[in-house]
Amino acid sequence: MAEHQDEKSIRSPKPAVPIDLKRLAFISLGIVTFLFVYLMDPLPDAVDPQGQHFALTREGKAAIALFLLAGIWWVFEVIPIGVTSLAIGVVQALFLIRPAKIAFKDFMDPSVLFIFGSLIIGMVFTKVGLTKRLAYKMLTIVGERTSMIYLGCFVVTAALTHIMAHTAVAATMFPILMAIYTLYGADDQPTRFGKGLFIGMAFTAGAGSMITLLGAARGAVALGFYNDIVQVEVTFFELSYYMFPIGWLLVFLTWGLIMFMFRPEKSEIPGLRDKAQRLYEETGALTRDELFVSLVVLGVVVTLSLKSFIPAMASVDKTAVVLLSTVVFFLFRILSLKDLEQIPWNIVLLFAGAMSIGFCLWETGAAKWMAVNWLVMFQDSNWFIFVLGIAFFIMIMTNFIMNVAAIAISLPVALVIAPYLGVAPEVVLFAALIVAACPFLLLVGAAPNAIAYDSNQFTTGQFFLAGIPASAVLMAVVAFAVAIVWPLMGMPVTL
């Protein structure tokens, strides 16, 4: 009888999987958009204020088409975001946009490996127990009110980006936030508190990283461009002087916005402080592994920090330093092969594809063509509108391509137009740096966004919707800085 039932169950057809019409619609939208742009007639040249023409080649037009396809599929998550990234390389090769050898080579760019190494640091913190130790300590300080837990996590995240790359900070904070969330009592299910906790971490990591040159590579690259074009050097401390009030204003505004959009289901968690204190005491003294990991990570942070102050260390590659810590963790058996298999490869692939589409837009000239077309629209505008127009363009572009590339294609054109409108070059530079730090719309805009996504608390669409009001706040902060804060601090905004 049992054998007969087993045979019957084997023969019985599996229940039909319902067709997801919404998913098919967005898959089709991406493909149709790609083909429409790819097959359309050649578009007119972009012409800068000096009369220089920038033609949009066939490859450049195809790159824009691919850029739109990837954006649609990423936002609506029609397939895993890492698989969309693989499609970016495939389309480049099949449609002869760039050779496959180049398109897929970008998937192993040093920036992608830096993200991989940062994720390893976050993983090792969790494995040895440092994550829970830090989480419990933080909760004993911030208390039981969920609004204060939000604020405490955001302030710590932003403060760490003053001395560490924001990718490494996000990777370090992620397991701490996961440990905190387990005490919320939601059994790892998505909640408003979870969404706010992780999206807010991503947003404040960007806001904090604009304040010093240590938070991200974009600052040093932008200052290099500025020095070459304007022949004026902006120092480390000058950058921090002007960006400190703006970055921290954005951190606290982000906290208010997160409280408005994702007000926690519970206003407080009774007994949390006592529980966190008890759990912290149970962790006992630092173990040998915890101490070893702390020293290794401290060595990485100090080495990367000194790069900005000691000229002789400028050639030390940041990716090599971070990956060295990965090698050390495996050499001393802190991590094993099983741990390596737990890496969120979906997130690594996401950034691999982002690098590939970014370089594709850059190398085909499509990014330059878009930048010139956008910025010349403001060449006869009021100086204030011109600065906000530059900021808006970079804010949008940095959600799709590397913020370094967004600055590199926009800043030279903007600095050429600025004198005609009586705009001081300093205000163009600093406005660009604010928005380049804060890609609040897409996960591919910054590593902290993608790391936060690994919490499974929100979808790509939910992140995008949260990023719309956050981006509006960002532009309001830029306007406030340009019109009021920086002039009061002594920055020239007009010539």
C-alpha cells in the first residue's frame, strides 16, 4: 500500500506555477527599451560652450540602451540583481558594444575585490563574536527607545566613515545591526524597523563619507581633477572644514526622514537595556581570536588612513591591503572554506556589473555625451540654478556608474561653463562632492546600499521609493549649503 501511494505521488503532476504578469511586463519593458534606443537613428552631437563636438557613436548609443535595460531590471528586480549584472557583460559581448575580454575583465576590477575584502571583514567580526559584543554594548548606551537605537546606529556609522572607507564601515556595521535586530523580536521577518535600520545605515554611510578623504576614493580623485583644471589645491583639512556641517546635517535629517518613513512598530523594547547588559557580560573577556581580528582590522584601518598623510605610502594599493587581511584570516584558520562559501556573491556580482556598465558608458563616450548635453542646458541660467543643475546630474549618474566617473565626466565641463556665469569653482567642486557621496536610489550606486540589501528587509523597489524623498532632502541640503552655509563659512560662491 505504501509503495502504491509513493508511486501515485510520483506520477501526480506538480501544481502549476502561476504566471507572474508583473514580472514579465518589466522584463519586456527592459528589453523593448533597449531595442528601441539601440535601433533608433543616430542622435545629434553634444556641443560644449567652447564649440567642441562630442559625437555619440553606435557603441555609445548601445551603451545608453544597456544602461536603461540594467536600470529597469535592477529597480524592479525581475531576476536576481547579480544575474542582471551578468547580463550586462553578455549584452556588451553579443551586441559588439565592447569586446568580451574587456567587458568581463571589469568584473574583477580592484574596486570589486575591495568590496569582497570588506565583506570578509564583516564576516570575521561575526564569527569570532566581536559583532555581538559591540551590538550589546551599543544597546546598553542608547537604551530601549527604537528612535534612539536608530540614531545611535546612524551616528556610529557616520563617525566611522571619517577614518574608514564607507564600504568597510557598512560591512562592519551590518552584522552588528543584524545582532541588534534579533533582539527586536521579529524572527528575522521584514518590519518597518528593519527597513529603517538598514536603509538608514546605507544612507548615513554615504553622508558621513563626504566629510574626510578617508571615507571614499571619490574625494581624492575630485581634488586631483580640480587641481589640474583650476591650478588650486584643496587640502585635507579645508575639505573637512566645509563638509563637516553639511555631512552631519544630512545624517540627522536622514534620521528624521527614516523615522517618518519607517516608524518602528514598537516605540520601545521593554527590558532591552538590561538584557543587552546581561548578554554583554556573558560574552566575558576578549578571546584570543577576537583580539587577533581586532589587531588585524586596526592595522588595515591605520594603513589606509596613513595613505592620505604620508606621500611615500600613496602607492600602497587599498585593495591589496584589505585582501591581505583576508589571506591572514585564512592563514591563521580564523576562517575556513565553509565560510568562503557563505559570501553573498549576489552582492559581489551586483558591483561587478555596475563597474562594467560604468566603464562601458565612460569608454564609449556615452557618459561624456550625456554630461555635455545636460550641462549646456544651464549655460544661460542663474548661477544658483546652474550649480543645482550640476549637482542633480551627478546625483542621478552616481546611482548608475562609479561616483568617481560621474565626477570625472561632469566636473571638467562644469568648470568650463562656471566662469561665464560668474560662479566660483570651489562651490562647483564641493556641491559635486556632496551628491556623489549619496546615491540614494539604486543599490549599485554604492557598496553600503548593496550590503544593507543583504539583510532581506527590503526589495530594490522599496529602496528606490525610499531614495526619492531622501534625494529631495539631499538637493535641499545642497541648496542650503550653497546659498547660506558656505558663504557664512567664507567660501566664495560667485566671482
